[in-house]
Amino acid sequence: MSKRIRFFAVLLLVVLLAGGVRIYAAQRLNVDYDEPVYLSAAVEYAKAMRGGDLKMLAWSEHTYEHPALQKILYGVVLLTQTPLDRLPDNDLPRLAPIASTEAGPWNIAARHLAVGWGTLAVLALAWVNPLAGLFLAIDTLSVKYTSEVYLEALPLLTGLLCALAYLRWFTAVRRDPGSTRRALIWLVLSGICLGMTAAGKYVHALVGVVILFHFLMAILRNQLPRRMIAYIAGWGILSLVMFYVFDPYLWPHPIARLTKSLLFHQDFQDSRLVQMYHYPFWQPLRWLSAFSAYYQLGPRSAFLVDVDTFVFVAAIIGLPRLFKKERFFFYWLLIGLIFLLVWATKWPQYTLIVLVPFSMAAAQGVLTVWDLARAAIAARSTSRKPIT
């Protein structure tokens, strides 16, 4: 079997595993806290689209604190289901077993869209590093929040694509500055994906900050000519335009509505709900290291695999190798963790902003241990050879 065939065979297995565990979870997970909120918004969008009232895509202020894109796409999925005029609260009670709820079939249908985005994210990462893709495929946080009607799955995918497209451009122009125009399509794609990422959920746009930091470090280290600053400025402008295009909520009054939406999150840090949970600043590390130990999964049987602690240890071991071989992903993990530790709202779904580089670090950790084991075996074999 050729190396290429083996690669595609492994890729297929990882993707099938990712899709399988997510579909399994989507069919069994209890109703999560925010699912009734987002499904209700999706019902409203679906009703407007059925009635041809497309202006409601821009004028609806349902859950204005988050961008509209993912909620509209959930609404598109609901167009395939029996129409609902609205979603009564008692039809999808929080924490109830999904099979026991009146609106369960509609919620599961929307969950399947999240499953699709989450599986595609695993495919994209596995294409770069199959082992990292495997860890993203089975991580409990990843499975849970890409199997529910939450807002994480789409920006997880588009944020990754944004990063990979940028790296493709960066590698091309670093090797051959004369290939700038030929490689420009990758920078354009990165800008479009960043706009979509921000329009999916603001916090995932952190990947844009990582790109700017990585680019600045490359300029300071003379890895790129300074004229590339104009290209990255164009990339930034394009991403802002695409953010506006993909978030209809902003169309009528962009500045006022964006300000209102962002201020909600600033104020929410001091809300009674956040204070009630009173998570320590290191809580994101708990979510990453042993999610099931600190969170009621509801039910645990919805998850076929739980190797989070192993992945966490592997990621720690892999940090030096990640810094050496995948500097961009090291920056992504570092900047993301700093944000998560500083930001007062510690919901577990926020940790998905670092799951891609976290999975890359875990893959490098496994390779580090593998190399050390091979070196130890080789040294032991050498020491046993008879002296002639």
C-alpha cells in the first residue's frame, strides 16, 4: 500500500469516527442550556423565510448579543421540517432528555448541521495532521459543542480554514516573494473565512489576532518583505467587509448594533449568573484537562470516548516541539489561553477557540514520546552489542 493511499485511509477513518461520535451524541444529549434560545431564534428565521419576509433576517433582534449567521443557518435547516409558528418554553425544557421533549425532532435536525460543521473541521485539521485531527475528533468538548444547537461548530471550521489559508499564503511568499500575486487567492480566502468566523461568534475571531501577531513577528524577523504589510492590511479590510456581509443583524445600523452587541458581553462578565458560578481564573484548564469531572455531561452515555486527560498531558509534553515545528499554532494556543484565563466569563464552550492548536500540541506530544522511546530502544540495542 502506497504512502498516499495509507494517508487517505487514515483520513477517512478519522472523519468517519468524528461524524459517528457526533451523530451518536446529537441523538442522545439532553437539552443544553442555550439550545432553546438558539432554536427559538432559528424558528423565527425559518418562519420569516417561509413567508418571504427576508427583511427579518436583518431586523430580528433575537439574541442580539451574538451574530446572526449560525442562527439563520439553523433556520434554513428547519425549512426541511414541519413548520413551527414559535417555540414554547415547555416544548424544549432545559436539561430534559431530548427524546422526551415535544420539540426534540426539530432540535435534533438543527443539531445535525452542527455535526456537519464539526466533522468538516476535523477533516480540515486531519488533512494537515491526522493525529491532531483524531484528537479533535474525540475530544469531549469538541464532540459536545459540535453536536448541539450552539454557535461553536461553524466558527470552529471557518477559523481553522482562515488559519490554514493564511499559512498557505505565508509559506508561498516566504519561499518566493515573486509569487505574491499567484498566492493572493489564499490570503483572500483567509479574509473571507475570518469574516465568516466573526459572523459566527465573535470570540472565535481571535484567530485573526493570532494571524496579525504571527505576521508581525515574521516582519520583525525579516522573514517577509515589509511591502507585505499592504497585503495584510487588505486582508484585514476584506475580513471586516465579509463580517458585515455575513451578519445581517448589522446591515441596518452597523456601528450602533455592533456596539450594543459587544457591550453586552463586556457587561455580562459582571452579571449575577457569572458571579453565581464563581469559576477560578484557571477554570479553562479544568475544562481542557478533565471536562467530564467538572461538568455534568447529561448523560455521560452520550459520549463513546473520554480521553481528555490523556490529550491534555500529551499537549503539555508537545509544547516545546509545537513551538519548534508549528510556531503559528503555538502562538494560537498561547494567545487563546491568555484570553480564556483573563476573560471573566468561563463557560466551557469558549475553550473551543483553542481546541485546534491544543490538538496540534497533543499530536506533537505523542510524537515526542514516540521519538524518545525509539531513541531509548536504539541506545539499549547498541549497548547490548558484543564488543569485537
